[in-house]
Amino acid sequence: MTRFFKIINGRLYYVSRVKRKIKKPKRRNPNYLKYKKDAETLVKERLEYFNQFYDYKWGRVTIRNQKTRWGSCSKKGNLNFNYKIVLITPKQADYIIVHELCHLKEFNHGQEFWNLVAKAVPDYKEVRHSLRTNSLKLG
Ligand SMILES: [Zn+2]
């Protein structure tokens, strides 16, 4: 172990560099751990179901513990969803899944994008509105 020392008030203190590097384990949100698996199952099932309208291809599906987003789609086609997707109504969850699915084709929020969303969720405007009252926003 590499050590160095410090002198504080005339006393010699050894300080372990190794020890200094050790970070406190990150506190995991217990709800995240609890719902992550269910969220993953739900998202994967619904992605397959809705993909009959689209026939797109995606990469990895990751469930995250995010404070401000319901979901996101990377340029590489990986999809991320908030674990809280299992804590909202099925209709809201479906909308979020369809929303991210449609970003695989339209990487923006233009009219074409919303037309795609409407194919699977015709009343997406209402669902979207209902999600706004929630503290999270759909990214
Ligand atoms: Zn979006």
C-alpha cells in the first residue's frame, strides 16, 4: 500500500492513498431495485407488441433511475426507460414506449414523428397531457 504522510500540529499522520480512493458505495434507490426487473419485462413485451405497427430495430433496452426523464432514445438506437414506468397507468406506459420506439425513425418531435406515434396511440395528446401533471417529463 502506498502511503504518504502529513504533519498536523507537529504530529505525523500517515494517510493511505488506497483508502482515500475508496468511494462510499452509491446509495441505490430501493424502489429502483424493486421495480427494475418488472419495468424491463413490461417494456420489452410492449416494444415487441407495438413494433407490429412499425417494424423497427433497436439495440439495448436499459431501465434507469432518472429524475427528469421517462425515456430516451440514443442515436445508436438504444432505448432507455425510467423504472417508474411500472408505477403509472398502462396507457401512459404504452405511450412512453411508443414515443421512444418512434424516435428510432424520427429523431425529433416534428409532425412526422407525431403521425407515427398516432398510428399506435391515436389519443396520444390526452395521454401526454395526463403525464404532464406528473413530476417527470418525457424526454
Ligand atoms: Zn421524445
